[in-house]
Amino acid sequence: MSDLFDDVRIGSLIIPNRLVRSATWEGMCEKDGTPTTKLEKYYETLARGGIGLLISGYAFVRADGKQLPGKMGIDSDDKIPALRTLTSAARNNGSRIFCQLVHAGGQANAKETGSTPMAPSAIESSLYPVTPKEMSAQDIAEIIHAFGEGARRAKEAGFDGVQLHGAHGYLINQFLSPLTNKRTDRYGGSLEGRAQFLKEAFEAVREKVGLDYPVAIKLTASDNLEGGFSLEDAVEISRMLQNLGIDAIEVSSGTAASGDQTPVRQGIDTEEKEAYNATYAAAIKKSVNLPVMVVGGIRSGTVAKRILSAGQADFIALSRPLIREPDLPRLWQNDPHHRARCISCNGCFKPGLKEGGIYCVIDKIEQQDPNPAI
């Protein structure tokens, strides 16, 4: 039976355990996306906490693909030295590190980018802050090229691999979903057409980094919206990616418009509510022969081990629990029955908007008053 603390491979890379820090926006970069010393120290803390693989906060491959303030950029060569500080912070403290590559597409923030967002189709959608403009063939070609260049920079900066963000309503997901892709050219229509952008982006990345460099994807298993991208679609896309040579798939689901089935659900206070993407991951794992990660509401070491023993996934990915307890991997190694202290309130993201970085607000309250009246 697989153990959480087994060594395991992704492609040619050995990961020291099966615990993954799922990509998380930290809000700790300069306005242009350059990483700060604060982010370097944060990655050092996560690595010392025992995480096997640290996936960076989503990094925009082009400036018009930025969404939130303080978001990381990998859009220019002059950021490579600062990015190297992050990879050194992780690798020197025992972790492996991937860079997540993204373009927010229609979810980009015009206030941050200074331009109108673009998307596969110029449609009004609850996913988008404003109606985006439809991407031209040249726009598509340029952003595909930007994904390849972002991967090249990641490799040069010392990242052990890259992960494409193909979930949560961002650009790759926008092309995949029939709700946001109404194109009639070769990038739309059938699932094969809607997958063409992802296929070409992957190929551009692979061309820049070579065959032996790990390339993964965070893939939505379902938009959790009527008429959206479905689990059946995700299984087909996973098979396509395996044939293309993807090295690992992280399974998530939902978008910001998915109501109570968003990627970051609240009120995960019992084991029964945990691991809400595990059945999705199991379906995808059955369809491919490559490592599968699952993220979403995992709070207990016992649940994590159950997922592995049931063969639902090969890696356990975590986000919010590590904001409150960056040493959670070591806590689980010492006590597999430990339950993460994260209460899934999502309060940790608010400081990233106003205070230059995420942190657990409950922890801060308790530090100020050990017996708060809350």
C-alpha cells in the first residue's frame, strides 16, 4: 500500500513524498509580478515544513493575463534572477518545485493589466468581470508562444517542472468549456476543437523544455455548471494529454461561478465533507497510466491515506491547510490522525488584496487573544 511519505516519480523527477502544495496565489510579488523576499521566505517555510512538491502561485505568461494584485509573472527574462531565489528556497530545504503557468483570459483584471480582457468568445458570462473581446488567430498564436516562453524561463530559473493551469475558469479552461467557447473555427465546436488550444500550448511548452523535463497540468474535472465542461470531457482530455506526453495531472473542479461547488469550498468540518474531488480523480486515474494528484478539502491524514490506499490518486494536494500550518506534512508524519486546523473560512486570501500577502486570519486573532469571543 502506498504511503504518504514514499518517494515517487513524476517523469524523470523523484519527489520525496506524496504531498503537494497546490498552486496558491500568495499576493507577495511586486506590481509587475517580480517575486519578493517575502515570497522567498514563505517558500522556504513551506519546504521546511516537509512538503514534497511545491507548486508556485499561478504565474502569468503575459502581462495581459494577470488577475489579482501581487500575482507572480513569468513573462520576461528579467524576472529569472528573482525566480531563482524561489527555486533555491524550496530545493535547498528538501522540496521539489514546479511553476504554474497561466493566462487568466476573460478572468483577467483590466485594472491590473490596463487592457480589455480577451477570451475564446466575446460573450457575457458570470465567470467574467466584464465582457471580453474575442481572441483573433494572431492572439491565440501569440499566447501559445507565451506559454512556451514561460516554460523556458521556468527551466532556466531552476524550477523542477511546470504545470499548466487548465482549471478554475482560466484561459485553457475557457477554451475547453462549451459555456465560454462558442468559436466556429478549429479552436471551437467539438471537444477536439475546444482542446486544440491546450494541445498547442502543451506542444509549445514541450518544444522549449525538452522531453525529459516534467510538464503537468491542473485540469478541471468538471465546471460544476449545467452545460459546462464535464467529467466525461475531462476523461477524454486526460487520455489525449497522456498520448501527447504529459507527466502528471492534478484534478480539481469548479469555477468562481459554481455556487457552493467552487474550487475553494467552505465549511469542511468533518471527514465526510473532505476530498470533494476524490471521485473525479479516481475516474481520471482509471483512464490513464500516469501520476494523478487530487486537491480539494483534504484536512485529515487518515483521509489522505484512504485516498492512496483506495487507488483514487497518487498524490495528495493541499492549499488552505498549509497557509495555517505550513508544517502539516511533518505533523502528519508524526501523527497520521492529526486534523488540519484550517476551518475553510477563506479569510486567508483577504490580506493578500490589502496587506501584501496571504495569511491565516484566525491564527492572527488567536495570537492576539488566546480566548477570542468569536
